[in-house]
Amino acid sequence: GSLSTNMNGNGSNMNAANANGGHTEAQGRPQDPPGHNHHSGSGIGRGKNPHRRMTREHAHHHPSSSAHANANTSNDSANTNNDPSMALVPGLIRDLETAPTASGDVPALALRALFSLSEHGGNGGGGNGANSSGGKSNPDSSEGNRTALVRADSGRLVPTLLSYLRRCDRGSSEQYLTLLVLNNISIPATNKRLIALDCGGAHLLSRLLCIDPGCHLIAIVLVNLSFADAELRRELVAPSSTVQLVDALAYATLMATLTPEEYGARPALIDPSDHTIKYMGRTGAEEINLSPRKLLAAALAEDRKYRGSLGSSSLGMTASTPFDASNLMHAETARWCLCALKNLTRPVTARDPLAAHALMETSIVPLILNFVTVGDGNADDDVIGNGDTSVVDGPSGDADGGVGPACGSPCAWDDGTEDDLRAQSRNCPSTWDANSLQDAALFTVLNLSALPAARPYLREFDAVRPLGTIVQAAGRRLGRLGPGLDTDRQRQLAFQCLKARMAIAFLLASEGHFGQNRASSETTAYYSRTDRSLMLTNDSEADLLVELLANALQQRPKEGPGGYSAATFSAKNVLCAVRCLLTSAENQDILASSVGVRLNALLLVALAQHAILGGSSTTATTIDPEAAEHASFSLYLLSNFGFKYPFLPVAHLSLGNQAEKVFTSYLHCDDVTPAGRHAASQLLLRLRHLIFEGEIKDSMLSNGIIVKASDFELPLEIKRDLESIFVEKRTPGAAPRDDIFDRPILRSRAPKKGTEKAPWDNSSSISPFPNALLAVQQMSFGSTKVRHLGAIDDILIANNIAKSASGEKAETYNYWWRWEDDADANLANTVEYLKPSGAASSKGGIVSSFLSRASGGEDGAPISIFGLTCCAADTVQ
């Protein structure tokens, strides 16, 4: 029978049954019927109507919101008795090999049979075929067939399909069917390496994509192949690889996102008359002599000629110009190319950023940043009304969002309503559904920002600016809604905002802060000229962050709007994001007050995973030493609030104090880092004074987030090991004074001997702090100003600082101290002058000043603190 397209769109989330909400493995479905060639390549066949703009009618044939389309042969699916058998596969392969031309009835029938086998179970082929309820496929049987097909007849199918694909005319039904079969058999994890590398599929498909950027089904197959294990992804992007996959994806993205006018003004970069594609018979010796890297360089040169460099053109990053996805040459291709780049850039380790380096070398990162630039104004406020889902639910009120656009915004169906036009013109994050062009672009930026090697590059292009447009647009709307997220669009908006916030935190707070490695002068300069208030989170994001960490630790997906797969986020990167966010004193306050107990409990679970089980578990993700440090230091920072408010549930006092055993075990790990050791030591010193209270119960929050009490408990395997751990009694740390938590304090260098100048007369020597406990950080771990000859107790140091400010002693640690509310008028004016202008609040300004001064080396020679031990009552200067 003839091939028909039976579309199965899922709206904003990708095939929830397969947990494709936030990762990208495209279970590819045709967006065009066979023979329908709406696209054109780069310089090939441009006369074939390359400039079609998607309308509501056209979108019906392009169900881009779902990558899993139910394309099947109508006659074969109507009667399961007619389904082909796996026993026919050798003959079907021979039909393709021996076909004198790519077109014809014999190869067409063979392709349809192979597609049916890859889509359904087949008749006697290891599955039950289409069931009786309307021809729906059995996922288990189709999965088994897909694996068996690749290995049938001594593994001849994939090489035969790739060879046959070279012979197909562009836009033909034969090309379309061949790509559908390749797409289906590329889904099982066990097939990916064989197709991508062993048979050269990634090499060929990357060339074909460059030749025909309008064929988005090629990009979909590459998406499936790139959603692979870390080792395969690494090999696909290795500098020594001849695949040049990242270059091909970058080139196709660049060409696909041109407007028709821009495309028409460019010369053809590929001329079919130069014999770039060489066909050399039916022996499999075909060759495509084309370098995606050179082709990309030529395309970039043309772009600079017509519009200047990417960084300064309309393709580049401009905060005032939102990305407009309504007039792209090949929106579907751009969408899936970015999904593949998202897969490839997903961090494996911080020391192996091959894909990130490859992407940076393509020079299209500014273009990707432009995709996530949101317009100014209050467009989001206008179209994200309480309960208003008219745009999100798709045209004509389709509750399933059946035929959503490639960009994830309302532009594709273009029904002309005022809300649609506003949403389109502002590039609203609320419309960036899972695996939309902007969603994939933002994930790619987030992946890059998680890698230390890529952060200087992103700072060079001021990536915080376009990311800031996302959090500002979300803040305008979500800030008025409060913690509740009532509609799908609001949930989508909050999730995109969280992703942007995490990326900003990586770029602004991953180095140079308390407990972190020293920042370079370039990074410090970037910090000083960038608005740190963009890091400030809110209650809605706090709940999403805790949910994200819980899911990452459990390797669990989230379905629905704002969803993601189990593989999208690593626990290590989420823990790093939490620690970066906590460099802000305001974020500490927000997270501690809104989700403190839940977040602390998850951080303890992560730390116990490493300390008790050695980082591995049969049921949870791996926590390496660096991730354990993030968990330990985050707990340490949040424990500053645990003296007056609950720190952990009371259950963690069981088994002889679970928390104490975890911290002690972590200190005895061979791979504990210096920062992690300091944090755990401080937690043990103050443990007796922290509040363990209440319990976490199963519940649903007002924003729709489900809280599972079991997520916040230590796993049974850890509890069993804790029972056998004995901790020796230790002397507790100093009890905190009440005035070290909330009372702003001033510090001044002690005047040099022989000078008549009073310590508070020199404004350059004065530093303000939100409280004495934060003032301790410059004299605590990693300080270059203080030499500690004994154990450090932050609470004891803070107590001594408070005593000095209260007049009990004139000088403490070679500094003079004074409470800010005791300052005279002249000194108060000086303090206000020292606080940065434009800060979100006095607390944020003080912290910014503190951080800049900490890295600037304002003081002279280091001072020493003698005799400082965990049980000392005071210190000697």
C-alpha cells in the first residue's frame, strides 16, 4: 500500500510514555508525505519553491511538536496477517542492492516492508504486529525488531540502506522511506554505535545534511544517533574524527535560520555540476567528497560579507532584538540540529569538553544565544493570563497541541490573534515547548556554561545578557503570580527561567567566591560589570530546583510541561548550580526560608551516597568527589540558617545521628577535597546547635510539584551501613551569639602605628558586611590574609568579631569592627557610598562589595590567629 502519515503529536511534551520531555531522542516521524519537497539545499534546486512560509494549513502537514509520528503503510497496518516476516529480510536487502535505479516498484516495496518491520512487530518476526485497536504498534515488539533488523543477514541492512540512500533523488519518496527506516533502527541504544561509526552512518548523514539543509529527517536521525552513551558521543566529536558532525550541524543551522530574503541574496555554496557527489556503481564504493568544516567556513565568510560578523549582525546576540522564528528557511531542520547539538554538548566530565570545543570553533554560539533572546516589554504579561491557555493548547482549541510549530511558539499556525502576534514578536519563553528550537538552544547554552573550559568563551560574548532577558521576562509574570503555577504555560515559563538562572549562576558564581578556586582577572572584571541580581531566584524556582535535584539523584524523568528525561540533568551539575546560587546571601535566605529542610535533606542524601557507598549505587546516580564537595559546601552555607530555623528533619537524628555519621564518614574519605573537608568540619562543630525538627510528608505543592517523602530519606542501603558506624564523642564548637546573624557590621583596617588617623576616617579601608558570620568568610577557609595555626571554628571567630563591635575589645584579628546601626552620620554616609548602586537590596549590595573586595587584595600582610581550636573560648591576637 501507499505510505500515509498518521500524525501523533503530543503538544508541548515529547512522547511522555517514552519520557522524552527534556532530552532529545527523536522517535522520528515524517513531517512531509513522500515526494513532497518543500525544501531546498544550499545552492541545489533553489527554484523549487524554497521560501514557503508555514501557515495553519501547512502546519497540519508538519507536526513538529512530536518527534514520534505514526507513519505506516495503510494496507500493511490494516491487516496484521499481511505484515512482513523477519524471514524476508535477506531478500528485501537483496532487492535494494540489485535495483538498477533507486526508483521503481521493487525497491519501493522492499522499503515499505522494512519500514513496517521497524515500526511494528511484524508477522512471526518477534512481535505481535499492529494490535486490533486501530493499528497501534507494540513498543516492545518494534524495539525487538529494530535490534534484530540491524543484525539480520550478517548485519547487511545498514550498509545497504546507506548505499541506497546515496542513490536516492533529493525529496523523493525513496529517500523519505530510507530515512524513516534508518531513523527507527537508530532508536535502540545497542544499534547506535554500529550505525553511526561502524557503518559510517554519521559521516554520510552529516554530508547529506550539508547538501540538503531542508531535509529535516536527516537531522532527526542524527538526533537519535547523538542521544547515546558518553563514549560514543565523545568519539563522534573527537578532533581526530573525520565525521565533522558538529560542523555539519552548525552549517545546517546557519543555513536553515536564514530568512528567504537572506537566502536568495547568497550565492550557491554547493554546485551539483562540480561532481561533489560521486556515484560509483552498486558495490558500495560511493563517495561524497565534501568537508562540512570547509563548507561552514565558506558560509561564515559569506555571512560576514553580507552582514558583518555574527557577533554584530542580526544573527548575533542583541538584548533588544528578540529572535523571530516566523520567517526561517527551514525551521524544522534548525530545530532538530539544535536538539542534536544539545545531546552532544551534554557534559560527561568537566575535563572532557570535546563537543563544547568543537561547537565554539564553529563560531555559531552567538547565533544560538540570539535564539534565546527575549524582547523587552510586558508581552509575557499580556499573553500568560491566569488560566489563559488559548495559545499553548494549539489552534482551534486542540487540547493536545497536535500540530505545534518547530520553534515552539504560536508563529507557525499564525491565526492572527493579537496574543499570538505579541507572543511571536517577543519570543516568549512560555512558548518554548520541549525540543522546540529555543528550548534546545537554551539547553545547549546551559550545557556549555556547566563546563569550566567554555565559560570564558560565553563571557566573551556576554551570554549573561540574553540569558538575563529570559529571567527578567519570567520574573515580571511569575513574580505577580506567587508560588502557584496554575497553567501549562506558566510551568513551561518557570522551567525555562530555571535553566537560564542555572546558566547565569555558572557564569557569575563558579569561581572566585568563598570556597572556590581563585578567579582570573578577566573573570573578576566580568563579575564587576555584570548585574549579579540576575542570579536571584524566587520561591517558584526554589521548588523546581529541589524537584530537579530529587529527580537527578533518583535518575527519574519528569513528564508534562517543563518536563525532562532522566538523562537530561546530571546530579553533579545540579549540585554545582545549587552551590553557585548559594554564593549570593540573598539566595541563601530565599532557599533556606522556602525549601531549606527539603534541600538540606537532598544534599545530605547526595553526600551520603559518596561518603557511605563510595559514590556508586545500584539505585541512584554516581556522586564523585567534586559533586560531594558541592553538596558538603552547600550544606555548610545553608547551616548558617539552621541555628534559628529547622535545618534537617528530626529523623536524621536517629541511628545515633545520621547526619553526624555521614559528615564523619565523608571526612575519612581518601578523596575528600580541601573545601569539602572544611565544610564537613564546620558542620560537625555546629551540629549540636542546629535545629532538627519536623518531617517531610508526601504532598502536592500549590505549583503542582509532587513531594515524595522517600526522596528526602537516606536510602535503606545507606541506613544499613550507618548502623555499623561508630563515631567517637567530640567536643562541640562554640555556641553562637544572637547578634552574629542579622546585624550588619563594618570592618576597618587598624591604623598603622604612629599615625594620628582614626580607623574610621579612611573610607578606603572600610568594608560593610550583612552580618558577622559572613564577615568571617574572608578569614576562614582559603583566606590569603589569615594563617591559622589550629582548627577553624567560624562561629567562634564571628563571636569574637561581635564582641569587638560591641566594644568589649578595640581590635580583633588586626581589624576594627563596628555595628552599622551604631555608626555616626558621617560614617553612615560613607557606608552607603561603598554599597554598589542598583543593587536589589542592601544585602545584595553588601555581598557584591564583599566579593569584589575579597578578590581584590585590599589588605596588607597576612595576619595570624594563634591557638584557635574547636573548644577554645577566645583567641590570642
